[in-house]
Amino acid sequence: MTQVTESQKRGILLSEAALQQVKSLRDKQNQDLCLRVGVRQGGCSGMSYIMDFEDVSKITPNDEVFDYDGFKIVSDRKSLLYLYGLMLDYSDAMIGGGFQFTNPNAAQTCGCGKSFGV
């Protein structure tokens, strides 16, 4: 796992590698986008992570917003109950690469690491 960015006081933590990757992906879309992170029912362990870019105009007063050097990560409060303290990392390894979720709230995770149970 790579180094965590500056502030440790955020509900969703990003490694420097993950921050650079999401900024790079956002820049390719040429729009002012934030990254929405949440959970939904499903997956092999009961709950699945969701993560997608969204226009910043869709941020609501019920969302929690975490700022990383001008890049916003957004999560609805219900999802944040399951995600608080989540560490999002990124690896460009050929096998097992991509975004990885380390969730201190998860009692179990599936083999692929994209779903969890509490």
C-alpha cells in the first residue's frame, strides 16, 4: 500500500497513487467532476462498493465531501456509515492491479475485494 495523502482526518482516505489515478481519469473527461463513492446491496459478501465520476453540480447537502488538493470525493451519509475510514489505493500491477478497498468496517470481504459484509 502506498503513502496516505496529507490529512488523516477524512472519512475516506486516498493513497497518493489512487489520487493520481483518479485525477488522471477525470482529466481525460475534460469536465469538472468529483468521485462519488458508496455502497449498495449485492456482491458475494452482501454489500458492493460503487465508485463513479459525477458532475459537481449533483453534490447535495446530504453528501459528505472530502477535498484532496481540489479534487472532491463525495459520499452519501448512509454509505459513509459503512465506509468511514476506508482506504482507497491503486496499483498498476499486471495481476491484481486496479483500485483496492481496505475497509476497517468490513467483517468479511470476498476474494475479488469489491464486496464486503458487516
